[in-house]
Amino acid sequence: MDRTDICCIGHITHDKVITPRSVVHMAGGTAFYFSNALSGMEISYRLITALAIEDQSFVDDLRSQGIDVTVLPSAQTVFFENKYAEDQDHRTQRVLGQAQPFTPEQLTGIRARIFHLGPLLAGDIPVSLIRALAQRGKVSLDAQGYLREVKRTNVLAIDWPEKKEALQYVHTLKVNESEMEVLTGQNDILEGAKILAAWGVKEVIITLGSRGSVIYTAGSLTDIPAYVPTTSVVDATGCGDTYMAGYLYQRVRGASIREAGEFAAAMATLKIEGSGPFTGTRAEVLALLASRKDKVFR
């Protein structure tokens, strides 16, 4: 089997997105937003997901864009309800359905330069799978799912008991500010990043909403701005996944940390200006960067 540039592993979800202005039902999850964001990019990309047969249309839509999708069996599809406040940086969440976890046995022989893992709940991707994938390519991880415990339908923030065992196999880690604090016990960005790096992560990405993001690698912290949208903020759902798609896309092409971070931030800005996923092109992202270098949140 050919080795792809980037392979994303994660569940497509059924999302109910509630904002002060609207209620929308749509596909979602890291797998969905990440895949759409890369659909217009020149890259070898593959998605491995799992969902119920009745939600096959979500996969059909991705395949219609030319995305290579492998679907593993699952009795249910993950069902999230996301409710956003006015500032879009904060949300409350409920889980109304859960899908089958991924296993190392299902993914034997899969190869990629970068594996991007998007667990949505703590049991989605076991450490054994992270370890196996790290032997075949660099592992990128969005840690949010490991910090979610579902009680009834409510999502509670928890620590990740296996974090030190798992993170030694992770090359690139993405967390937001609150997730970093849960994992490390630190509310200082630099100190939290240092702890995550000490556990083995090579590139630590901490997103800060409208305050941009920081990337810690090789003992150095790089500040990445958030670019001001030209229109009002419409829908922040999937912005972190879009950011990671842009970042990994640039890194696999040989871009520097700063170049990849700024490209990722620009993609997130374009995404936040409309409802649904980002489906633009590299040229559109570069045009935004050229026109708005001085228009950042302060």
C-alpha cells in the first residue's frame, strides 16, 4: 500500500450546533472538519473513520470531493450537541451517541508520513494504537477526546491517566488553554508547554481562541496571531481542526514552524467567517495572509 502524506483517524459525528443566532444539524468531528479543510489542497490524504450505516451519506459527501475514505463498522455514530456563547470561544457539550473505538488490528499495514488522530471521547483510540502508528510515521494528536468523560449525556473534563505513556509517541500535540491546564496542572502557557515537551512531544501547539496560538519546539516558543475576520464571526465549530489541517499540510511540505502556524491561523479565520467546514484553497489562504498581515487581534 502506498504511503500517504497525511492520514487522519477519527469518527465523523452527527452534530447539533446551537449558537445565539441559529440551530444547525450537520456532520462534524475532527475527521469531518480536518478532511474538508484538506480537500482543496494538493496533497496525498486519506481518512479512516467509523460510523453507522444510516449515516453513510456523510462519507458520500466527502468522497464526492475526491477524498479517500475508509469506513470501519460501527453500530452507532457519535452524536454531539454543541452550544456556543456569544464570543464563540466557549461551549457546552452533550453526547447523545457513541461509536466503536479504533484498534491496532483494524489498521495493520496503514502507512503515512503523518498520522493525525482526532479522538472525540476517551476510549476512541487506545495507547496501543498510538504506539503502533508511531513506528510507521509521525503521530499528531488532538488531545481533547482523552479529556472528556461522558456521564449520562453530559461531558465532564477529566485528566488523561495514560498521558505520559502515550505522549512519548506523539510528535505534534494540539491542546487549547484549558486542556493544557488539565494535563499539566499549569496555567502558565510556557511552563505547561515545557511539561508536555518533557513528556516527549516534539511540537506542542496551544490554541488560545481569538488570542491566537503558540507553538513550543526545541526549547523555543513561537507566537502565532489570530487574524481578524472581514465579516462577523459566524461559527467557530471545527476551527481547531481546520488549524491543524493547515499546520500539518504546511509542515509536510517543508514549511517552518512560523510559516505553518500563520497559514493555519489564516485557514481558521476563513473558516470562522461561515457556517460549516473550510473548503477553500491554498491560494485563498495565501491571499488572506498577504492582505491581513497587520490585521490581528490584540
